[in-house]
Amino acid sequence: MIYWEAMRTFSDTYFETSDRPVKVRQCDHPACGEKGDYRAPKSRDHLNQYYFFCLDHVRDYNKAWDFFSGLSPGEVENYTRDATVWERPSWPLGQWGAAERALRDKAMREIFGDEVPPEFAKPQTSPMPVAERESLAVLEMTAPVTFAQIKTQYRVLVKKHHPDLNNGDAENEEKFKSINQAFTTLRKIYESETI
């Protein structure tokens, strides 16, 4: 209770009204003497310049105001398309059309000749990881390969080195284990690339 009394005393003292006159903005509608508390833009071209209206007149103004008045349907369409990308040029992401690519390549050849500087050359692919290279060697394959080719080769080698088909031969059993391990490694690598 003491807190609220202290707050009331503070607010009465701190926000004490002065005897200075307060300037009140009048409604911009002709023949209206109400307070103009509500702003409305003057035109489509001057959205940061405002009329100030009372509540009744701002409602009337908003009902009658058309942002696109005076524009043709084509101009409205262009405005809408530009507004969807914040009035900035845009193009489909990740795509260069064939004509644009040809123009770019021609301009590069005109500037630099047939020898393209390294900063504009295609980025080099990263070297093959050791685990992938070794796993492909175990499966008796070399890059580049697809995962479908790896699966086919895996099935062939598993049938060839399966311990049940080789009367429990220790050498074939070790080869069988290394083939399974290599396939597991390659599956992790190739499946992560397709996701």
C-alpha cells in the first residue's frame, strides 16, 4: 500500500501540468474544427507528407483514397512485380540462361583471350578423401563411379568371398570383412552427397 501511495505522489509531482498553452493540431478537412490526431499520406508520390484529420474524416479519406488511381493496368502490374522484390532487379536463383552464359563467356574471351585468369576459372574439385580412395580400391574400382555401380560390384565380390561358399577359408573371410567395411564407408559418403 505504501508503494502505491509513493507512486501516486511521485507521478503527481513529476508530471505536474504547466500553465503553458499546448499546441493542438486542427483537422485538415475544410470546415472542421476537431483535433487532427490521425495522419494520412497526401499522395502516392509523397508518402512521407501527411494530412492530419479527425477520426471521422480520416475514415472518409481512407475509404475514398486509391493508391493506384491514374495508373493503367500494365503500370499496376509492373508496380506489383517490382514491389515483390523490393524494387530491386532479380532473376531465378542458381540459374544462368544459355544466352547469358554465352555472352559472359564471349566477354571473358574478348577481355582475357583464350587463357582465363585463375580467379575466374572454375573452382577445382577437392581431392578424393583417403577413406573413399581406399574403399574403392578394396572393391576393385576407380573413380568416378556412381553408387549404383558400387552396389553392383559389392554384390559380385560378396558372393565371391563369402565364407560359407569358401568352406570357412580365413583369407576369404578377411577379404569379406574388408569388403563390407569398404561398402559401409562408401555408402555413408555417397548417400550424404545425394541428400
